[in-house]
Amino acid sequence: MSQKKRFGRRDMIKAAAIGAGATALTGLKLESARAAEEVTDILIVGAGTSGMPAAIQAADLGAKVLVLDKNEAIGGMLHISGGQLSGANSKLQISKGIEDSPERHYRDALRIGRYKANSELVKLAVENAAAMVDWLQEIGVEFMPEAPFFVYGHEIYSVPRTYQGVASGRTLLEALRKELDKRIKRGDVVVSLNTKVTKLIKDKDGRVVGVSVEDQSGTSRDLYAKAVILATGGYGANREMIKKYNPHCAPSVVTCLPHATGDGILMAQAAGAKLTHMQYFIPVPGAIEDPKTPGRPSFGVRFPPDHYSDAIWVNKLGQRFINEHTMHPDERERALLKQPDLTFFLVLDEKTKDENPSVIRGWTKEKFEQEATRGEVVKRAGSIEDLARKIGVDAGKLKETVETYNSHAASGTDPEFDRKKLRKLDQPPFYAIRTTGTTLLTMGGVKVNHSLQVEDENGRVIPGLYAVGETLGAGQLMGDALVSGMSVGPAITLGRIVASNAYQYAQTVGREEVISKKIKEA
């Protein structure tokens, strides 16, 4: 059955600009954390994409739940996320006449991720994805009319199986917020915001029995629980962690929210947890750094098949490095990983500027001209040599690159990169726009077993401790690639599953047992 095709990755550039100022949703009454001496059944660190469904599920099973978040608003990355999720054999997909299966989803996800994902977790996520999609519809999520669809901002699936809310991640956030609010009002869930968890507490036998927290006033205290779930997200905003684990990607600009500092990963590691997939990192190409907020993007480049430009892309050495018209996002991402400082420049001439649609998402020709006059984001010069000097590239090398490209355009063939549509860049003035790869998701995180129990360096379970969402690292679900709908989708799916597993564990632990244990800090 023919499906409407959605082009491009989520508009993370625009989202990042508004997300940093996201505030608490109105109408959600939040109580203070329970007294330190009280023991809750399940304590969840993080009230985001996985923490909210985990709290809802745990409460529905009969648990008393305490949710802690260091931010002033629940929702985490859903404030800025595109909210895309994938699932095979949902009621909606079946109603569209699309033939699919979890097994096919599983094979696609592993293939796109270069077989580097945790196959056990991928299988768990995709086998329960349809139920997750159906549940979201049941609680009021309205998906875009064309869902499920292909997403061309990623390597595509073999069939359309990606869904997105009509208001992107905010659609999911609003539905989950309402469901969480119901559990808060009936007394099954307590949410404490502006509460930073600093340490995990372990007993003398190595079991996690609580956390140390610090509130806005700087007051510290310990809170105890039969089971602790880490749902704190990734480390995209922690530059030190990126420098340590992904040093070649340290120049990337940040498109995630400032709270994504890897807290849960670091706490779990301090408690003896093994980390996994830390070596993987996928920079999203095409962010234009905001001159007013260094390290954060303000605009983004449009890519094929959404947009074809006659511009060429050159790295900081003044060299072309890719077929600029490739339709494969993975090819762009792999090529960018090899470029100095994850940086390239779009180089174009006056004719390209005038005759092509704007290469910058959301810009008009008037906006481009304004930025060229301002000279911060867009550099303009009367010659290629002067342009090179303005962008800090060797003038002789850039001139050679443009001349070589122009000779390819004259002959109609591109022996370097096999680009088919070629047009000379020979009408001054010339323009250059600097773009940098972005940190959207972090791929590494905490190693868990099939029950989402955290494992130590020797592969042994750390009793009482669970992890979910980007705390696991996107790489465990995606492998070494960005796979459509395999971040938000598994975060929600596994959030519900981890709650069930933690609840079953909590049933085996007595309140008095937790209190009477001799406590030591992790």
C-alpha cells in the first residue's frame, strides 16, 4: 500500500534552540519527596521518556513509586524530541494494510546498526513495540495521519513502521503527563523535581537500597527503596565525558538539553557497573553554530532528498570529501567522522545562491543576503582566495579544489565522487557557510541483562539496580548507526518492562530488611 514519505531527520536544530528554555507543564501538582526514613517500593531517577512510563506501569502494578528529577520540569528530551518511534504489527499499521512483523523489524534494526547493537535488547524492544504503540493511542496520543511512514533522515526500513505525534515529542509528553498525574492524585506516585541524585547507596552485600540526594538549598539526605531504576538519559551535554570516550567528536555542537550530563551512567559506574558501546558516536551533519551561544546550533543545512544544492562541501583542508548529493544519511555521517573537527564548509557562487532554493532550513533569499552582509554565519568574498582566508582554509588548496570541480562540471563527469548533477562555481561573489556535526544522542551507557538489571564488570547483576532509556546508551538499541524510531520507542517500551521487572524484584524485598541493612555508600 502506498504511504506518504517523510523526508529528513527531526528538526533538532530548531528544537534545541527552544528546548533550553522549556519549563514545567502547568496543571501538574508535585509533592515533596517522602521522608528520608521511609522506604518506597520503586525509586526512579529521571522523569523523562522512559522514567514516566516506568512510573505509570509500576503504579498500575500496585507499587508505591518515588520519581526524582534534577530539573524543574518533567519530560526530559520529549520537550525537544521529534518523538519518532517504530513498531511492527501495531493496530494502526495493520489498519493501513502494511504487512510487517517483529522479526522483520528485528532484522532491519540489526542490519542498519551494522550488527553492533545488543541483539537481546533489540529483540525485547521490537517484540513489545506494537503493544507500546497501541497503548500510546489508548492514552490519547494522536499520530500524524500518514503514520506509519518511512523516515529518510535515517537509513530506511524495508517497510514503513515509524510513527510521530502530531506535535512531535510534545504529543507523547502531554499524554504521559496526564497519565502520570492520575497516579500522583491517587497517591501511588510522588514526583520530586529540582532534586539531584548524587550517589547510589549499597548495603554490605552489594545490593542497591537507595540514593543520596541534594535539593536546591544544598541539603543532602538519603532515600531508600526496594528497587532503583536509572532513567537519567545520555551524556551529550557533558563535554568531559565526550572528550574522554569520544575525543574525535569533542568539537561537535550540542543539540540535546543541558541536563543530559550522564549522571546515571556515572553513578552506576561508581557502583561497579560495566559500561558498553562507549566507543561509538554518530555525529549528525549540518549544524550551524549560533554565534551568540557557542557550542549550540541555531540553523541547519538541508540535505538530499529533501534538497539538492549546486554547492560543494569542503573540509578544513579545503578538500571535497563526499558526493554532496548522496541520499544516504549513513554515508554522510561516516564521511563527517573522518573530517577534522567534524567540520565542513558549503561553498557556492552567486548563481547558485540566486537559482537554488535556500540550502539553510527555514531561510529565505532575503535572510541569506542579510546574513552574508552581517558576515558571521555566512562569509562572502570576491574571489575564492579571499573566501578561503575568511574561513581559515588554505587559499591555494581551496582554489585548486574549486578549479578541479569546475573542470568536472565542464566535462559532465565527477571521477572523484561520481556526483551526477554538476554546475560550475564561477560567478562571484562567492559564499561559504561553516557547519559542524552535532551531538544528538550518545551511544554508550550502562550494561544490563535481558531483565534490564545492571551488570558489573564481571557480568554479575548488581541487585536492586535497573537502567533504561538513554542511560543504556542508544548504541545498545541502534548499534553503530541512527535507526529510525529506536531511541524514543525502546525508551517507552522498555520503561514499562523495567517497571514490571523491578516490581517483581521489590516483591521479594521486605521494608524492614532494607532499613535494617548496614548501609555503605557505593
